[in-house]
Amino acid sequence: MHFAVLGSGSRGNSALVRSSDARVLIDCGFPLRETVKRLARLGIEPGELDAILVTHEHADHVHGVELLARHHRIPVYLSAGTLQGLRKPLEPAGLLTAGQRLQIKDMEITAVGVAHDAREPLQFVLSDGRRRFGQLTDLGSVTAEVLECYRGLDALVVEANHDSEMLARGPYPYPLKARVGGQWGHLNNQQAADLVAALDWEGLQHLVLAHLSEKNNTPQLARQCFVDTLGCDPDWLQVADQHSGLDWREIA
Ligand SMILES: [Zn+2]
Ligand SMILES: [Zn+2]
């Protein structure tokens, strides 16, 4: 299995996972042209995609979904709540609920429910039967379901959204600070690092920090928090950023 990130942050999120037979895009928060450009950077034509999984209806995750799916006839899978929340309606290939499994060629996908201020948000674990990859962003708190589903992975992309002090002192108006830092918002660096510490993370080949706030976090702070909490090698940690995302990584 391989995975890559087209870009991650409040201005657009999209990740790509491939097995021997399947190519699956998770979210598409970039305009169509930008998405095609970013896919090309990873050597992928939009027509090669077997499915788009959508986590939730926030614009940084769905901005380009409808156009990409329609122009290139790509099946879209999402929850009924997310479908209702979309500004541009689309005809889904299938509806997902938390805990449900979906098979796309040789890839098995598990939908995981998360605590986030969207209608019916999901995150995803993908497996080719041999290795397991987890995508986990946009959650304000860690639930038993998350701890159970993300245990013992081979690769994990996890949200490290903000540093709580930077958020408190930063430029956001109070209601937005409360939303971002709340139970249904986003994980701060320490919450994310504690979450990973609570999983069997020693088997991870890749740990990627994602959805970093450009106003309320820095890659240095996020990395340091994980290094301090996990005691891991700083060079092993990877950060997926807004502009360049993350190039293909192999899950051996
Ligand atoms: Zn988001
Ligand atoms: Zn969101």
C-alpha cells in the first residue's frame, strides 16, 4: 500500500491511498484545476480514481468533490448527513454510516464516527488485507470508537490542529476559539499526541501530522509536542502541509 497527501490545512484537504488494484481519494477540498494539478504531481490522472470518500461537508473537505466526481465519473461515498449538508448536490454511489465497511476492489474501508461539528462526520481506516492505513482529522475529542478502530495501524495521518496557547492568545474571535478548541472542534497538539500514545503506535511505519492551523500552530511546536510525548525520533515524524502536502509513502 501507498499513501500521499495532496494538501492539508484549513484551506483544503485531500489524501490519496492506493493498493495494488485500487486508488481511493479521501476528500477533495481544492478547486478542480488545482486538484488535477496536485494529482498529476503524484502521477495520477483523475480518471484512474476508483472512489472518493468524503469525511464531512465542511468546505475545506468538499470544495472540489462534486465537479471532480461529475467530470471524471468517480463514485462518491459519504454519510447521509454529509450528503444533506453539501451545497452542490450529487448522486452518491453509496451511503455510509459509522462502523460500516465498504469494499473497493482489493481495498477494505471502515467508516469511523467522530465528534466534530458537522452533520454526520466520518473518518476512515483502509486496508488491503495486509496493511492498515488510518486517516483521522477533524475531531474535537477522542471516543472509545476512535481508540478501538485506530489501534495497531501501519500508517496514520492524524490531526494536530493547534497549540492551545497560540489559540488562546491568537487572532480568532472568542466564539471561534471556543469552537475550534471545544469537544466538537479540532484536536490540539497535546490531545493528538496523547491519542497516538494511547494506541499501539510502536508498529507504525509512518506517523503524519496534518490539518495544522496556519494561525494557531507551527510545524515545530506540533513536532516537539509529539517528540516529548512519544519519545520518538523527530526525523521520523512527518508533517503534511497546505501547499505541498506529502509525497507518496510506501507502507511496506
Ligand atoms: Zn477540516
Ligand atoms: Zn471540519
